[in-house]
Amino acid sequence: MSGFRVNQLNLPGHGGTGGPAIDARIQEIIRRPEFQGSRWGMKVSSLHSGEDLYSMNTDQLFIAGSSFKIFPAGTAFSTLGGGYRFRTRVYRTGPVARGVLKGDLVLVAGGDLLLGGRVQRDGTLSLPDPDHTYNARPLAGDPLGTIRGLARQVRARGIRRVEGGVLVDASLFREGLEDIFSDGVKAAVSPMMVNDNVVDVSVRPGARVGAPGLVRLSPDTGYVRIANEVTTIAADRAAHARRLTFTGDVANPDGTRQVRLVGDVVLGGKEQFIAYHVPGPTRFAEIAFTTALGDAGIGVDAAAGRGRPAAYDNPRNLLAEQVSLPLSEEVKVMLKVSSNVHTVHFPYLVGAIAGRDAHNAKRRGEELQSRLFQQAGLNPNPPGAADVRYTPDFFIGFLRHMARQRYFREFHQALPIMGRDGTLADVEVGSPAAGHVHAKTGTAGTTSPDTGEPLVAKALAGYIDLPGGSRTAFAAFMEQRPTSADLLDAAGQALGEIATAVYEEASLS
């Protein structure tokens, strides 16, 4: 998705307007030596009075990074509703006699993005940061957890063998590929998602220098075979270690994959992780469900049943159903841990389900987002949006509109909470504002179109809940040429400090 790699404008100075106490604290933060040459834009607005408490460069375009994800999330809330639940169903295409299904099993994708191990036993979500879709540790739950639940339901209907095969009906919308990461990784977009359509690969060093790395897959269903070309190197060579990389990915005739994993791991070093984004979610789910059925004691003739399923959608043929958590929970993977994999799916889901357009789902979803912008009194096609560049004014207009909607409480709770969870868990943990700032983070790296030099950006946009029950909307952005390896971390903390300053000073006024 091109929106995650954007261009940007020049870097003028900064100066803001607002109360003297807030202005002084913000100026102290943004004028620190590490931010020399930076450009800032921000706006803080009272939701109660409409008064602007602070403003700086509010009509200038800034790189929003992942903070723009409040827009597809808001569109999902406005069109589907916070209580909407996705349904994944299993049908049979033939009769059952003495425990034998004389036909196929059809797993029908309903757009649930939480099939896997993310939903925990108490109904809450596993939301680690960084998320496993960003080459981090696999989720703690069983990656085939919900798929196994469907398999158990099929067994409970008395089926012990399937003479046909397992098929996935992914006709809710047309599948495709989205380029979502700055390193060019493409994720398949599909109404069928198991384990975030990721095979988690962990690599440990071997027992000696020169030995191959120890590679483990989760889930290991046979969908992908990895040729291990990872080498264990000495600790004194760590600075020259090759990054773990997949290469030479090819499809087999049966839809499975073969890929090489190359790179280096340091002798005695920590376990490393890399996410293999499956190119074929439909086949991945077919194999995963076949595995789960086998583990449940149901034999499947996996060689049969490939192709389009026979007619199945008679209610009498329904064997199993998985009902998702409500949409208000589904969006948390996109908002709290900022999963790009989930983000690219939402325009498709909205377009297919709310827009009733399976063939042009993404375009229809984007049209519904433009309609939401218009309802908020904003430009439905804001300039810069194609490159994920927006003004602070635009963000505030959107946030104010969301705060007036019946689903606002759920939207508010789905955002990262400063000092508590998601991508804000480690920001301003001990400050008085911790727990009172609900906002979406954004991070981006690009090049300046004027000079061709590297440019980094940080953003934070959402709400500050003040003592006494009042609330402000705020949006803050920073852009700068990279000067140190920890600049983005420093900028993220600085944005948290700015939110804290607003919390403390606005509560005194």
C-alpha cells in the first residue's frame, strides 16, 4: 500500500499560539537540541467549548504515518457499527452416512480478522507491542485456536471422515496483494485470515560457529517449506551479520510454497523472529483446517475436492459457526498495536459488507470513508491524502466529529492508552496524564522531495481526558532529517510530554 511510504515538504521553523503556560512547556520540549531543524504542527481543541487551547502550523500538511488509521477505523464504526460481528461458517456439500461425509467441507470466510490465537480464554485480545506481524515473538495462543474450535464442532455433528476435501469460499470480496511495508513486503488481502495470515518463524543459533540456525515454524502445517540457509556466526562478527530474509519464494502445483531463509545469527545470541506473510490465504486456511480436522479425529482425503465447491448454502448443510468478537474489539489490532496487515483489510471489509460490492470492495470502502469525511464537514478528498499527509486542522475536525457519534465510547477505548497499552504503553508511564490520553501513534521514514535527503516523522492524535470530565481533541506532528538512531524514540516521548503538558495546564485553567 503506497500510503505507508510517503514524500514530504520542507522544514520551516516553529511557533505556536495558546495559553502562556502551555506554550512555554511545549516550546521547551520542541526546542531541545535533538530536535534542531525540525518542523512541528499541532492543535488542541476543547470538545466542550470548541475553543482552541493551542495551535501551531495547523493548516500545513504533515506525514501522518499510522495515525491515519483512525480514518478506516472510524469508517468501519460508522458503516458497520461497533457491535457488528463477523461469522465464519462450515458447510457440507453432500450427505453424511455412518460418520462419513460424501462430499466436501466448505469453510466460508466472513471477514473475521481474529481467527487464530489472538483471542484469549477470557475473551480479551493478545496485543503485544511490537506485534508478531512486525517480525516479533509469536502470539501466546494457539495459532490455529479458532480453526480447531470449528473442527470440534464438525466432529460433534458425528462426522469422522470426509471423502471429499476441504475448500475455502473467499468470495466475500476479490482477493489481492497490498504493498504495506517500507521494505516492500506484500501482504495478501483476503476475507479469510488465519493467524493474521502469517507463519511465525523463529531462529536460534546453532551449537557452534558455522552451524545452521535452528528454525521453527508456527503454525507448521506444511503450507510452506523453508530451505534453511541461516548461518551461526561468532559474536565478534555481529556487526556484519546478514539480516534474516526470505528469498526465492515459489508456488508448488498444489498451492503450497517453497522459500529460502538466509541470514546470520550470533553464537549464544537471542532467538530472532521473522514473519512469513502467506501469499495464498485461501490455500493456507484449507491446509490449516485440514490439519485441525485431523487433530480432532476427522480424516480428510486432502487430494480430493480442489476447485470450486458444489452448492452448499442450504441452512440444513451448516455444520459449524464461529462468531467473532464485536467490531469494537476487531479494530484494536489496527489501532492499539498498529498492525498494517489488519489496516489494509478494512476498506475491503467495509466496501464488501456495508457497501455490498464484492468486485470493487476497496474502492467502495474508500468511497464510504470519503462520505464520512464529508459528514464531518471536511474535504472528502483531502489534498495530500494519497501520500498520507494531512493537516492538524483536518485531524481535529475528524476527531471532533467522532466524539459526537453514538459509537464514540467504543472508538475511544480502542485507541492506545498512554502509559497503559499498545504503542503508547511505554510513553509517560509515571506522569499524571498516564491513563488519560487515548491516541493513535504514527511513525514514518521517507526522503525530502526538495533535497532527496532522508526524512523521519512522528505523530500522535486523539483525545486527552481532563480532570473533572472535560475532554480535548489533539493532533501533533513532527518532521526532521534523521540525526541519531534514537531520534524517533525521543520524538515519541516528546509527543507524550506535550500531551502531559496539555493535561496538566488545561486542568489548571
